Amino acid sequence: MSASTTHTAFETRNNLDEGQRDLLITRLNKLLADSLDLQLQAKVAHWNVRGLHFLPQHELFDQLHGEALGWTDLIAERIGQLGGLAEGNVQTVSARSSLDVYPQDAVPGEEHTRRVATALSTFAGNGRSGIDFASEHGDEVTADILTEITRGADKILWFVEAHLQG
């Protein structure tokens, strides 16, 4: 089997149907790309934020990076548990991520906050869609993992958006 015809790369005794696992692995690899992109976007914001609220934004973006790092690991490990290959090199992430490209320009902290909030919202929405997809394909374990990730993304989105309010 070549990687281009199937996404199941490793033998496993996981009793989910191989066809279902292939579909789940494909979906999870797309979310993996988003998660890796989100990590980098959080770091770009962390490094480049300036302005009156520099310190709390700088720390918040670093916290998001740490959270996204954990989400990335959960997603990649689930791919492996399903017998798949976690596809996370920079070229693959660049081609697959559904997040808006994070501009690299000098902008005020509030603009970084807006950009990060948009990326988080997209990521959380894709997580919610993945929960439904996993459930529809008989994989409540993946749905549970994605619920945990989406819960965390929603929580930190709340923190980020609080910086945009009055």
C-alpha cells in the first residue's frame, strides 16, 4: 500500500473498519495541519505584539502556543493509534491548513489579538466538525479527543476575545 492510495500506514489491531480509519486519518491530518499552523501563528503574535497591553497579550499568546502544542500531540497520537502516519512537515502543513495566512507585519497588539481570535475560531469550528465526523464514522474515542481539544480552544478563545472588549 502506498501513502497515496491509503492513509493506514501501520498495522494495528484497532477494530475500527480500515476504510473508516482511512477517512478518520485523512480528517485528523487536516486538523493536525491547522493545529501546527495555530502554534506558529501564536508564536508570531507572541514575538511581535507591542502596545499598551504588551505583557498580558505576550503571555496569553505564549499560553495559546502551549495549549496548541498539546492539542497537536493528541491529534498526532490518535492518528498513530488508528494506524496512520501523522503528516506534519512544514510543506504539508502549509498546503493543508485551513487557517488564514498570518501576515508578518508590524501592527498594534489589538490587531494581533483579532488575528489570533480568528485563527482560534476557525480551529475550534473545524474541531466541532471533526467531532460530528468521527461520531458519524463510529469513532467515539476520536470524537471525545476532539471534544477535549475544542473545549480548550473555546476556553482560550474566550480569554483572547476578552482583550478585544471595552
